[in-house]
Amino acid sequence: MINTNEIMDTIHMIDQQHLDVRTITMGISLLDCADANADTACRKIYDKICRKAEHLVRTGCDIEREFGIPIVHKRISVTPIALVAGASEAEDYVPFAAALDRAAQTCGVNFIGGFSALVQKGFTPGDRRLIAAIPEALATTELVCSSVNVGSTKAGINMDAVAQMGQTIKKCAELTKERGGFGCAKLVVFCNAVEDNPFMAGAFHGVGEGDCVINVGVSGPGVVYHALQSVKGRPFDDVAETIKKTAFRITRMGQLVAQEASRRLDVPFGIVDLSLAPTPAVGDSVARILEEMGLEVCGTHGTTAALALLNDAVKKGGVMASSHVGGLSGAFIPVSEDEGMIAAARSGALQLDKLEVMTCVCSVGLDMIAVPGDTSAETISAIIADETAIGMVNTKTTAVRIIPAPGKQVGDTVEFGGLLGSAPVMPVHSFSSEAFVHRGGRIPAPMQSLKN
Amino acid sequence: MTRAIVTVLGKDRVGIMSFACTLLAQHNINILDISQTILQDYFTMVMLVDATGCDLPFAELATLLENQGKTRDLAIHIQREDLFNAMHRI
């Protein structure tokens, strides 16, 4: 029998350190739902999703109960809708979002991702219509998440798309102003978006994927934080080793859940995403891990180095524990969803500029950041351009999920509730980037793209 | 064979082991191994069981044990053994 201490370790991880599987996400291809008639396409989309994901939530709950591991979310990602809807004669793509929303409600999942377009090099008419529909789609649906890929290492940055996304984000905030600009929390602007990401709001089912696949996203900042308390004051070598060992165990659990879900649903297993995803609960924070390494507050000097170590050690520990690793895989730093980040931002220690630097060394990017409601669309576009450039040059995924909170000023707080938490409004630079954003065109792909 | 780990945690008092074992026996669950200690007045018992012949679906059994445990201020969990093997063995 397994040693009692090991068993109790696992029980404590789950009961006291918030260990959970963050999400089981079923990726479903909708390429075969394209139709010249938009109503027919929407019906095919609804039917296919409901057919494939019929047992997803129930299976997730069964696994949760049998293994005693909380599985926080059961979700669905689909083929970028711009590709599917592009085949139709429809001008307005909002009904496609409504079809996704209905399907998600029927299946009982809590988010569906894929109201998306990939425009890193240029727009098709379908891409343009989809982007135009995003604000209304996110305001009139509850569970639909949207993402737009505006740059990649291979293609460079589509600055026309960057300019347009600034406007789109402003419009999203405006249409959902009575909920603090909630629509923006469901919209991600990417560089180097991945095709198998199980995490929302940026999940979509890439065209290189099969018909249906199960991807799992693990979590566990609380477990890493707790483990680090046993190496207080010791050199970084010990810190890295401790994180690796912990990440290994967390990932093995994720792999087990992924295989079990794949077997029971008779759907191929895709990947495990090795991400430390925080929640607003006390004791489940990535910021507190960085502080445990010796920083007074997350955001002070040393934060980037601490995050780099954490991100790398999580991957090294996790990669051996899973047969296929993918998705975003790294530490997330969503401000509103992390209790320690919220506290650091409130105290003024954590600024937007520092967050941007931190995204150079960790998974994803400027995530769940609230800025004043009067921030201009051009400033938001310029923030997106900076973040996209980091991703493009460093051959990594970066993203922006930013909320220009309507009517709010620096010092105010926007409450989203639940796992989306609450975001202290952070200041942006007051100097204009207007002329820069209005140039349009494309920023050419960097030398890093020429690897052949 | 459906092997599972049952853990029973709570403040020590008379009859905990008998309570837990009776509960398992009522549902035709065979105990394969038991380890039990008292840590700072806390009763900690870990059992390896075979739930193949159990008269309830596993998820229902888990809920039942949890609820029955609560009536005596005990935290009783049952989890499939695979979880612990995955997390602690290469």
C-alpha cells in the first residue's frame, strides 16, 4: 500500500491547498458545419456540439467524485467561427454566437470558446464580419468567449487588426457597461495563439486538430506556495527543485484525469496544459509564490526573475509527468483573478509596465487588467501592439485581456465576481500613441521567423 | 478490481474504527489493509479497500461515506487508488 504520509499529503493538497483540475475542455471541429445558408449552419453547429458534448459535464462530475479531485470547469472550444461562418452569405455573425451560447447552455458547460478569427497576416471577409460582431455577440450571450490572433512570429503583426481591436474592446466595454465592462473579460487578443489551449477566454479548436479531442488544464498555485514554505531561506537551486517535484505530482493528476475522461467519453486525449492558474481565493495565488521567494510585494524589483524561475520549473517538472504537453503551459498572471496580484496592484507596487515585463518570461500576457474607462481606443491598441511584439520576437504566446472599465478611475475597483474576481483600476500612460496606431499596415515578421 | 483508499479523520474517541468498518461492510466493501495513528489528538486512519462488490455506484458511495462521517464529526473520503499511484509513483 502507498505510504500513509503520501496519502495524507494528497488529501491536504486537495482540502487545504486548493489543488484541483482547472478544466476539462472538449475541442470540437465545426468545419463540417459550414453552409451557404446561415440558419442551416447555426443548426448544424448546435446539433454537433450537443451531440459530441452531451456527456461531458456528467463524466467530469463522475471523475471528480470517484477520484476526489475537484474539476472546476467543464468547457468546450470550437473551430474559429470566422472559418465556419465565412462559407455563408450572412453579413451578421451574432446568430452564430447565439447558437454557440444555446449549445453551451444545453450541455451545461460554463464557457464555450471559439468566436474567433485568425488575422495575423490579413483579413478574409468572414474575419471582418466576425470582428464587427464581437461587441454585440459578447453583450447578448452569456457563455461565449471570443479571441482574435493579430500577430505571429512567422507572419509579423497585422497593425490594422491591432487598431481595430482597440475599437472593439472599447465597444465591448460600452455595451456591457452596467456590468463593469464584463464583455471585455470574454475577449482575448493573441499573438502566436495556440490551437489546443483548454483555458478560457482564449480557447479555440485549431484547424490542425482532429474532429473531437479532450484537453485538460491543471492548476495548483496553492500547492506550490505551500511546498516552498519548507525551503525558506535556502538557495534557488532548492526552490527550483521543490517546484519541479510539486509540478510533477500536479501534472500526473491532470494526466490521469485526462486519460480517464478520454476513455469514458471515447474521445482522443489531446494535451495536458501545465499552467499554474490562480483564483481569487486566499491561498491560491501566483503572486504569493513570488513573494514566498523573498519579495516584499509582487511587482517590486526581482519579480521578473522569480517568475522566470517559477515558469521554467513548472514546465520541467510537468513535462515528464504527461505524455503530451501543450496549450499555454506556464504560470498565469491574471490580475483580477489572483488575490496576491489584486493586493499588489492596490498597494501600487504592481504597475502595468511591470506586468508587461513579466509577460516576457511567463505564459500568456496582460490578463484581466482594468484601466480607466476614458482610456482611448488608440492607447489600448498600442498596449496590444507592445504585447504582440513581445510574443512575436520571443516566439511565444502573448495575449491581452484588458477592461476599460466604464465610468471608473484609477483607485476604483471593478467587481466581476466568481473566478473572474475583482480588478483594481490601474493607470495607463497619458501620452498619445494615436499617430502610431493610425499608420496601419503590417509590422514585418522578425529574423526569428526565418528558420528554414 | 476497483481498489480505493478510504481516509477517516477526526477528533479521537471511542468507536471510530468500528463505525467506519461497519459502514464499509454494510455495502460489501472488503478491507485489504489498514494503517492508523493518532496525531495530536487527531484520529487518522487510512484503509486500502476493494470496492468491486459494492452495492452502490462509486460516486454515491463517496457521498454516503461523507454524509455518514459528518454525523460523527469525521471527514471520511474514498478515492480511487489510481490517483495516489499516479501522484506518488513513477
